[in-house]
Amino acid sequence: MLVPEGYRIWNLNTPRVPEGVDDTKVRAALLHDHGIEIAGGFGPLAGKVFRIGIMGPLATRDHVQDFLSKFAGALRAAGYKS
């Protein structure tokens, strides 16, 4: 995560884009395949972080787990190897 633990807000997560992964491919796959829209970084953080909002009625354990599964798949499809 970009922001240190004591300074994070619960409804906006900013994980770093893994080295060698094109964030636009990950975001496009999520939107095209699952209708999930997340944002990328801007300014000096462009291409370096994802901005993932978890709020409202989607802020449940089941929805977050579903998102994480789809996010992991999109990362793998974009070349990430954990």
C-alpha cells in the first residue's frame, strides 16, 4: 500500500502497481470483463498505484472478497506473477 498503515482511510485503498504490470490493462480488464471500475494514480503517481474505493452498499465482506478475486485475475492476466 502506498499510504502507511496509521494514515489510511478505510474507504480508499491505494495498492502499488507491481513492477512490470501495466495498470491500464488491469483496469480495462476489470471494467470490460466484470463492470468494475477502479482508478489509477494521477500526477506523479500515474502508473504507480491503483485507487480502489470500497464504500456504500458494496462495502461488505462478500463484495470485497469477490473484488479481490477478480482483481487478482486481472493482475495475472496483465503479467503479474506472485
